[in-house]
Amino acid sequence: MPVLQADKVTETLRRGGSARVDADVPARFAPGDRVVTRNINPLGHTRLPRYARGRQGVIDRDHGVFIFPDTHANTGDPKPQHCYSVLFTARELWGADASPRDKIYIDLWDDHLDPADG
Amino acid sequence: MTGHDHQHDSSLSPTELRVKALESLLTEKGLVDPAALDILIETYENKVGPRNGARVVARAWTDPDYKKRLLEDGSSAIAELGYTGRQGEDMVVLENTPSVHNLVVCTLCSCYPWPVLGLPPVWYKAAPYRSRAVIDPRGVMAEFGLVLDDDVEVRVWDSTAELRYLVLPERPAGTDGMSEEALAELVTRDSMIGTGLALQPK
């Protein structure tokens, strides 16, 4: 990896580097779909927080296709797929004592999610 | 505390010493250019910070077409004002209303929209905020002095992916006719994270 030189810093920061991928990968879900997160407990990197595993949510919006960090960080495989904001009620995550109004939105990928039945 | 009676000839903290040691090693091995490091630090200390985000918010408060673009495609609307780049490549703007209040956190690390807010404050990166913002957002906000009515819906956004979130706070009452520049002065960093509101005009 080349060393960042002083005369390249400003341009490098301004340009950035998106993890968005211009790939024609079909989305498994659409906004409004009910989903359940997988109960996975990998030893390596994952973006599915422990507090949201095995929980029911609703697809709020589809952000498009992004590199999948769970595989990219562990094996280098970018495995591009759709990333969504998934809406969970506070009660689904935290139980009956939580506010009936509050919501938690978590960005998750296709491989974190399954359709929720019923 | 006992058993630590020798004198250190340095006033640096253990963390500062560790950072200095790492910087020396990386420089000696040719992995970082010290001049590049100086420019990086200068950039985020003096050039890029929450005044950028405040200009975005003030523009949205005064220009309905801009606000519409901002909410539909945050990245390109923010880029119109020249704020682009690292940790702001894919921006999403969340609008606060009288019935909805948004709060941003990164429970996994410290993801933060650098081009509009600069580098995150220490508390944003600390475990207490990261762990409690999702389970007790109202309690966390109350500690910042922000108490919301029970009938306001709180939406917490956990930045677990490469999207970066900016809260568009409500425009305070009594600001009709204020210039965009004067309005930007009312927009605090915390109001764009969701731990505060925009300031009332004096």
C-alpha cells in the first residue's frame, strides 16, 4: 500500500472512497417487508449487533449495493449485496418496559436477514 | 496507590506516550509521512468541523427546494456546498419534526460524518454513550439536558454500515427573517447528532 504523501492529503480526503458497489445484484427485500435477523455468533467481524440478533423488524429503506464487511474483513471477499435500514421497535429489542413509541434503525445486509413468516 | 515512587521526567499521559512511540515507529519504518500527518491533523483541527453541517442545516431552513434535495439524496445536496469526502461518501439526512426526534449512534465503533461534523467528540466514541443510546435514548438525552415529551417518537439510528447520518434539527421559533448566516450560528454540533436542539435566538 503506497504511503500517503503530504501533497496528496487534501485531495485524498476530499475524494474519499465509498463502499458502494456498482453491481447489478438483486435485492432480496423491499421497503415494508417484514424480516427476522439471523442468530449468528461468528468469531470474526460482523456488522449485526448482538442486541439485534434473532429479532423481527421491517425494511425501512434500501440503501443500494455495498461491500459486505462480514466477509470482506474476514476473507477479503467483497460479496456485494443490498444494505437496508431495518426498523425495530424498542419493545422488540428491549421488552415490554421500553417505550411503545420508540424505534431503532440498524443498517443490515441481505446476508443478515430472512423473511419473517406470518 | 503505592509502589510508584520514581519520578517520570515527562508530563505526557500514557496514551500520549503510546501515540508518540507508534508515530516514531511508523515514521522510521517509512509507513507514514510526518508531513502528511501534520496536514491531516491541521485539516480536522482547523478546517473541517460542525460549522460545515451548520451551513447545510441553515440552507435547508431557508431554501425549501434545497431541503427537499437534502432529504432525498443527502450526499449530493451536501456536496453542493462543497462538503465531500472521507466518512461522508454516503450521507443520509434525518428530519426532526414536532412529533419525531432522531438520535445517531455507532454502537460498534465511532462512525461519524466527518465532512459535515469533523471528528467525533470523546463521549460519542465512549462505551457509555454507545451502549446506552440504543436501550435508553431518553435517559441519555436527558443527561444532555434534552427532555422530550412522551408523545414524541424517538428514532435511534445505529450506524452499523457505511451510511453516515446527519440530523436536520427543527428551526427554532422566532427566527423569521433571520439570514442564513445568522441561522447557522444557532445550529450546534449536538443538534446535528440528536443529543440537543438548535439554540433559541438571543
